[in-house]
Amino acid sequence: MNLEVLERKLMLVELENKNLKLKLRTAKRNNLLPSICLVAIALGLLYHQVFNT
């Protein structure tokens, strides 16, 4: 194998690595959103109970 082929393979591996990191970051963000929504709803309900008596 010559150097050019190795460089090309390395570039592909780096590209795939970057792609996987991006997918992981997106997945983390998507898992965080429902949690934030649930907390907001819970706080809203609590606020309702406390101040609407």
C-alpha cells in the first residue's frame, strides 16, 4: 500500500468519526428536550396549584 492510499483511508476514517460525534451530540440534545418539557410542565402545574387557591 502506498502513502496516498493510506492518507485517503485516514481521511475517510476521520470523516466518519466526525459524523458519529455529530450524531451522538444530536441524540443527546434530542434526549434532553423531553426532559426540559416535562420539568416545565411540572413547574407550571405546581405554580397553578400554589397560586390558584
